[in-house]
Amino acid sequence: MTSTTTTRKRAPGQRAVLQLRGLTRTHGQGGARVHALRGVDLTVLPGEFVAVMGPSGSGKSTLLGLAGGLDSATSGEVLVEGQGLGGLSRSALSAVRRRAIGYVFQDFNLIPTLTAAENVSLPRELDGAPGRRTRGEAQAALAEVGIADLADRFPDQLSGGQQQRVAIARALIGDRRLVLADEPTGALDSATGEGVLTVLRARCDAGAAAVVVTHDPRHAEWADRVVLLRDGQVVEERAGSGGAPAAGTGSRC
Amino acid sequence: MNLSAWRAALRIARRDALRAKGRSALIIAMIALPVVGVTAADVVARSSVLTPQESATRLMGGADAYLSTVRAGWRLEQAPDPDPATTLVLSQNGPKPVPTEEETTRSARPLGQLLKEALPAGARLLPVESPAGYALTSTTAGQARVQAWSLDLADPLARGITTLREGSWPDAPYEVAATTGFLAGSGLSVGGSTTLAGTHQALRITAAVEYPGDLKAERLVGRPGELGALLAAAEDRTGLTPADGPADFLVSLPGGAAFGWEDVQRANAYGFTVASRAVLADPPPDNAVPLYRDTPLSGAAATEALKSSTIAVTVVGMALLEVVLLAGPAFAVGARRSRRQLALVAAGGGDRSHIRGVVLGGAVVLAGTGALAGTVLGCLAVALGRPWLEARSGARFGHFALEPADLLGVLAIGVVTGLLAAIVPAVQAGRQPVTAALTGRAATRPPAIWIPVAGVLVAGAGTCLALFGALEGSRTRVVMLGSVIAELGLVACTPWFVGLLGRVARALPLGPRLALRDAARNRGRSAPAVAAVMAAVAGAVAVLTFQSSSDAADRADYAAAAPNGAVVLRSQQVSPASVTAVAPGSSAASVAAAASAKAAADLRRTVDQAIPGLGERGDLRNLTYGACDGRPGSFCGTVRLDMPAENLCPPAAGAAGPGGSVRLDEAQARRLLAEDPRCRPSAPAPQDVRELITGDANVLRNLLGVDDPAALQALAAGKVVVLDPRYVKDGAVPLQLTRYGAEGPGGNQLSTASLPAVAVRAKTPAARAVLSPAAAEAAGLTPTTYESVWLPAHAPGAADEQRATAAVTAHGPGAKLSVERGYGSTYGDATMLGLAIAASAVAIAAAGIATGLAATDSRGDLATLAAVGAGPGIRRRLSGFQCAAVAALGAVLGALAGFVPAAAVQRVENLGAVPRVDAGGISLGTHPLVVPWPYLAALVAGLPLLAWLVAAGLTRSRVALTRRTG
């Protein structure tokens, strides 16, 4: 495994937002045993946009699940903001997800019965923050992703791109600065997808960290670093261009 | 849709039903349960209806006819199935109540000769003695009441009237058969013996029998002429009237001849009614029945039958509505879960009717299974529970009757119920855009506005019909119809109410907000559940409100005969006429008086011994005017307190006689009550309020609840203690004395008197006035019946009371012991509680079904919530709120809907009441609607809480965290 690549905004001695150490995960028993991950190490620093690539079944989604505490590792260690997730109870894990980690899914996964603003403020509400404050925070988060005027719409009244922006706003509300995104542009046309990545990039430039699973090399160009997984192992790690890909490969929204 | 398309739809439906086993089982059970009930009710009803042959056998055994003597020698007219209530004796209650000469001569001839003339030649008669009254007979524990009948049960003609359960028919003198009902209650058994009260002849019980139509009968059946003769001999001591020889006979005709309608009419001409086997099996046409010509049939029985069938139809209808409402959401969710499959059917060339067909096919499969299972189970339940059912109803079935037409009808109702429940989901599934369904995008449509508008109109119309249409005609049906219509209107409004909830959810915390919005977005499953809760709660609230109103009315009308817990003993009075031997120097009257006093003293001692700790005894005697003991110069009469006219409520002054009352209109009654202090609401009076009694401090305290030194002083001073101040005028109470027959026959002499009096308030107005024995004697009033009153600290227990009653009864008839226990509700709390619990169970089931369906529907959302950081309890909390939301809305709507029928029925009851005024005061006759607040609060507030707890308690908190998102 190579050491992490230096990026533009990275200052020496800065604490990692996410650290994975020797992470393995096996599913099933005996003959049906599947090694989804075999000893993965990864460190993500604040402001970093890391793209995870690889063919189907290489362990990308498993990695994301472990990093977010949705799944537990067979061995190895996950540290979020310096805190190990291994020994935490289920409710403590939930608290970590509320306060430190934001998820973005391919199919958006907004709660259909909540408005855009309510979806965004959901983690804060679950954390017990007072309603008026969370509403203000949600409004601000929606403004940051450029859809402040859609706050009172329900998800089924929003386009795919708009829904994904709501999901990103939800992932970053409060003090959280780690976004775990699983194919965030998978269900979007390329122009809309570019728009979503622009938003993610902008959030990273503002200090958040993002781990984005994708299989589209053009999207990986947005990343500061690209990690290539195959058969549960990191086989390549290289620097990305850290910004919009060259003209002609995609258009900004 | 053509046949093969239906076949395909049914195949898909069957596979789906097998795949979703839990949901299928739930729907099948919901359809099957009411079908079980209806089937069982039908089989029981059909089995309880006897064929003419069966009812003839129960009445006349193996004979051809059953003959009763109504009025020997007098002509009469009877119905083909004779009924003492309708039998017309022509010269008695006919147009001319004078017997003809022929009747007069015939009635003077002996019964045997009349029978011979009245019946076809060669008829054999078997006498039946069946007096209606009861005698007392000895048991293992003491005495029990029993009917003493006589019939030669061993005779073949009597076979079938009773069923021999044990032993053998009586065939020696003074052997009897006893009914199982009597044996069970008395502790006696076959081989034992019993002695009728007042006789010394032991009767040996050789058989245990039952009357198939009257399993609870307490009866001894002796050989002809034995029991009646015993009782007749004992008449003087038991006071029972003996039967005047046998008056009923089993009639058997020679050579298998039938007892035809002409023969019956001939017997009628001699004063006998006849129930003939042949006539019962083949009744004559109505125009051949003289009785029907002479007395028009009353429609009362028909109306009653219509009323009960209306109630039955309504109850079954509401139960089926419940099933539709409960099963509807299950079908809706089934359609939703197989949305993709339905869309594939559409993509493969199916049109809307095919999609509807698949959903309806599911209903046919599940409802058909449920209805079939329910029908079979219903029949089985009746077959297995037959002995219990027969014992409960008190009569054996004629035969086990399965009516194929009925059962097919019930089966069809079950299937139709399921289809009705699936119609809305089927139509919705048919409308689903195919692409949206295939891509998994949900399309929620706003509800059509005309539905709630129409619902409100229908609800309003139903309410008006129930409340105001009930003014005339067949009230029960109108009230029920109106209530059901109003409820259906509310059912149509529930989707709108649910939508409204979704809109007000904005301000709520996350959990309730999610639950309400979810309910609002998925009206397909939440609205029927809310409606189901509503229907259950409405039914319970209606019955509870009506019951609590009736209970309050009964409580208001209840009059205590003494303070609570008081024991009252009334002794028997020995009549001078019964004194047979008089010693020289004394009169029959003095002997009788001494005997009465001794009997009273004995009885008092008996009670004091039977119930320890009764405390001080108050002895009183009722006063009258005139000794009435047959001595020369004695006369009979009454004494009555006379309320001064100026103290009467003015309209009551116009009443005819002292007990009379005057009708008022309601406005006048209310004005008098408000303005005139002499007019007060009449307090409920005990049935036999004592007019004037002698007594002391103990009587005042124990009987009247008076503990006032002023009253004691007044007694000591020889004054009358009057318990209603309106009777006292200028320190005296006017009395009205009536002397019967003073001026020739029929003429009564009235006179007045006045005694110094003091008015005292009584807690229980069991007497109008009390004075000391000395004062009574000075006033020339005669003491009669002895009574005693005890007021123990606690009312004696049931065992003590029974023992004392037995001891008192042993002294002979006429003495009576009673314990005042206050108002006892006939609408037991247990009934009301049971009703509330049943309604709660249905409501929780409905809310639970909706919640379970919501939970399976929102698995994805829960995973998202978990990913966003919701704690492990979120699923549980959400389920709780979803369940509570359904229960709360349903309970509130149900409480409102339930008032309509209750208020309407109460209104109907009050319509017949007329305000009246008498000396006691004004009674409005109406009773207010009493709201059972504790139950209402329990239902409206408790149900949501219970729903929350049940749902939260039964939901697993674990959420599948990982999910493939790629």
C-alpha cells in the first residue's frame, strides 16, 4: 500500500476525518464464504475528495458500508474523526452517523413523507436539536447546494438532480464533514450528474471530506485522489485532477 | 374479461396468496370469523324451529290430540294451534256475555259425559294434571319449589313428552319422575325421596326425565290422581289451590283415525280446546277458522318479529362493514406490493380490466377460502356445541338442520364481502401508470373532493333521519337506518380527515409527523383502518351511552324502602276468621290478636338468632282506622294524611281523588318547578309507603334515617312526626278518616281529624308519619301489622340473608324478610366493560393491521432513517405513532358517530313521556341523555395510548442496516 497523496489544501499534521486500517470483511460460511474486502487501508483528510473505483463485486459498497458504521468489519479498524467504530453500541453508532457522517445514495433515498427542508434537517432533529434552529440550518444547507427555493417541496415534486442535492445537503448539515456517496450520479443523466459533482466538489473545497464510489472515470476526474479496488484489495491509488474534467468530456450544469 | 383471462388472473392470485402467507391468513381469518358466526346462528335458528310433527310429539307424545278443558259446556272458538290467550269463549268475552240455555244445561253435566259427546266414538283418554302453580317440597338442603304434575308416563301415549334420562317410569303408588332441572337444583337423585310441604307421604323418585322443550322445568310427575290429592288435602296449611281433578287429556283415536278440524270444532262446542296432530301438520285455511273471522289478528307479533330481524340484519351488516374495512387495506397493500408484477401484466398486453381482475381474483381466492372455512367451522361448532347450546336455550333442537340455501347464501355473503373490500384497491391498481409502476415511482393522487362532500351530506341526512325521522311510525328501524347511513357518510369522509391530519402534521415532532404524513399519503390503507376503528367505537359508544342513560334513569327512579343495609321484617297477621276454638271468656278477635303478637315475637327472635350483630331493633305497627275484626260494632276503614290544599302544587288540586294525577304540558311543568316552591320534582316513592305508623327512636333511625332530637321530643310529647313539611299546617297534621260501608252498602263515611305534629326531614321516606303507640291509642287509631327494622353497621351477607329468609319462611306464609341493598344496576359494569373491551380489541386490531401494513411498506424509509443516524428505537417509535394516529382519529370520529343512535333512541323513549303532577310533586317522565364520560375518555384517550403501546411493544427495533444501493 502506498502512502497517501498530498493534495492542495492538506496541511501536515491535520487529523484524518476517516481512517481505515487493515479492513477485512467476509460474508457467509464455509464453501459459500466470500471475501468482500481483504485488508484495506485508507486515510481521508478534511477537504479531500476521494473517488473509489472498481468493477462490480470489487467491494466498493462494502467499504462504504463499513466506513459509515452500517456494517461491521470482520477484522481491522474504522476511525471516524479519530474515534474507532469497532466497540460502539448500536445507539452510539447511530449517534456517530447523526453527527459525523453523511450518506448519499444512488437512488437518493429521501423520506417521501418529509419536505426537502425536513429531509435535510432530519439528522439534526433525530439528534434532538430544537426545531427553529434546525429549520434555519436546513435552509442554509439547501442554499449552499443551490436549491433554497425548493425547501417546502416533497421529494416526488423534485427532479432527480434536485433530490440528490437535497441528499447532499442532508449529508452535510450540522458539524459533519464526511460524505459517503455510493454512485451518487448513477440514476442521473450526465449533465445533471456533473451538477451534483460540482456541488460535492464545492463542499470539499469548503472543508468537507468525501468518499465517492463510482465506476465512471469521468467522475473520478473530480477527485483529489482515485482509489482502485479489485477483489477486495486496493490495487492502485493515484491523484485525480481535483476539479472539473477537461472540456468535451462533460458539460457543467 | 373472458374466461381464460379470469383463469390466468385466478392462477396469479392463488400463487400470490401462497407467497404472502401471513397476509393471506389474516384476510381469510377476517372473512371466516363473521361467516362462522352467521352460519352458527343460522344452523341454531333452523334447528330450534320444530316441524309440526316434532312440536306435536312434545305436547301429546304418541297420542292423536291434546285436549284442554277451558269452560266445560260453553261454546268456544280456538286457533288451529290453540292458545289460551286467543281462545274466545263466546258467551263470556264474545259480544253477548250471557250463556245460552244449552250451555247452562251442558255445564251442569259431569265432565265425563261431556267428553264422550264431544269426542269421536271410541276415543281413549289419558288424564294429564298440569297445574301452573308451584308447591314446596323437601330437598337435601331444605325446601325447593316444584310443579306437581301427574301423568302416566309409562303409557305408550305419553312417550315423547318426556325423555327418560335415568331410572325407570313410576309404576307403584307414590313413585314419581323428577325433571333433571329439579334434581340438579335440589341435590336429590334417582332413588331418593321427597315430601311435598304440608304432606307426610314420601314420594320415591324412580326416574330422571327432561321435557325436550323446557329443560329448566322444575317438576315432579306423579301417577294420575296422587300428587293433586295430596296437595288438596294439605291446602289449608300451604294455601295452594288444588287442581279440580284432571282437566287435560291425551286423546287417542281407534284404528289410526286422524283428529280432523271438524272434530276440533265439535269439541270446541263443548268447551274444550284441542291441539290435534293432524291439524297442526295441515292447518285449515284461515277462512275455515271461525276465530279468525271473529277476532281480527293483531299485528303485534309480526311487528316484533320485524323489529328483531331488523336488529339482526343491522348487526350482521355492521359486522360485514367492519370486515370490508379491515380487509380492504390488506388487499390495497397486496396490490401495492405486487405493483411491479401488475405493471408487467399491463406491459404484456393486459388492460385495466385485467389488472383489476388479478386483484379481484385475489379477493375471490381468499374470500372463497375464508367463507368456505367459516361455513364448515360454523356447522362444526354448532354440532360440537349442541349440548351446551341446548342447555343454554333451555330446549332441545328438533333436529340438526342444515339448510343448503341458507348456507350457500352465507357463503356468497362471505365472498361478496371480500370482493367489496378489494374493489377500491383493484380500481386503483388498474389506474396505476405502467411506467411509474415499473420504475418504482409512486404516484399519489389527491382524493376527489366530491367524495368527502357527498360523505358529509350523507352523514347529515342520516343524522337527521335518525333524530327527527324517529318521530313517527316504526321508530327502531328508522333510527337504525339513519344511524347506519350517517356512519357510512362518515366512512366516506375518513380519507379526507386523514388527509387533513397530514396537513396539520407540519408543527409536530418528527415521529408523529412521519406517522401522520405516512397515513395521509397512503390513504388506501389508513382510511379503511380509521373507518374500522370508527365503526367499532361508534357501536360501543352508542350502546354505552344508551345503557348509562337507562341506568341513570333507573337509578333516579329507584326508591329505597329503608336506609341502605336495613333489614325489614313484616310479620303475618292472624285473621280472627281463622280462629276455630275460643276459650270461654275471650273472643276470636282477642285470640287472633294474641296469636299475631306471639307470631311477631317468634319471628323477631328467629331473625335475631339467624343474623348475629344486627344491632338495636325498631318495632313498629301500621295504623288504621277501625278495628275491622268482626266484633259487634267494629268497622273497617283507613286513615290518610291530608295535605292542606294551600300546600298542594296548584294543578294537583284538580286531581280526581287522593291518588290521582293531572297531566301537564312540559313548558308548564318546567315553569311550575322553577317558580312555585310547593311544586317540586316528585321523589321516587317506595312501592308500599307506610301512611301512619307507631314507633320509637329506633324506628325513626332504622327505617327513616331520622336522628333528630326534635323528633324524639315530639314523639315523647305525643305529637306526630311528619316527614313531609307540606302536610303540616299551624303545628298540626290533618287526617282523613274513611269508614267503609257506614251508610249502607257501598257508601263510605269520610271524616277528618287533626293531630299536633312536627315536620322532620327523612332520608328514606318509607312512611309518611310516625307517632308513639300511646298517642296512637289516644287518637283512636288501630295498630295492625307488626314490623321490625334493624340497621346493622353493614348489610348482612347473602348467606346470612338466605338463612334468615329460610328460617322466616319456615314460620309459614305471610311473613316476609327483606334487606335494603340500594340501587342495583341491571346494566352490570361487567357488560359495559366487556363492550368497551370488545370495541377496543376490534379498534386495536384495525389500527394494528394498518400499522403492520405500513411497516412492510416503509422498510426502505426505515433503512434510510438508520443510515442518516436514527437510533435503534426509531422503527418501534414510528410503528407506535402510526398505530396511535389511526386509533386516535378513529376513536374521535367513532365517539361522535356513536352519539347519533344513542341520542335518537333516547329521544324516542322520551317522546312517549307526559309530565304529570300529583300530591307528591311533578314528574316530567323524561330522562336526560347521560354521557358515560369515563368510558368515553377511556376510548378516546386510552385507545391511542394502548395502540401506541401495543404497536411499539410488538415491533422489533432491529432495522436491516445494509442494503444494496447499486
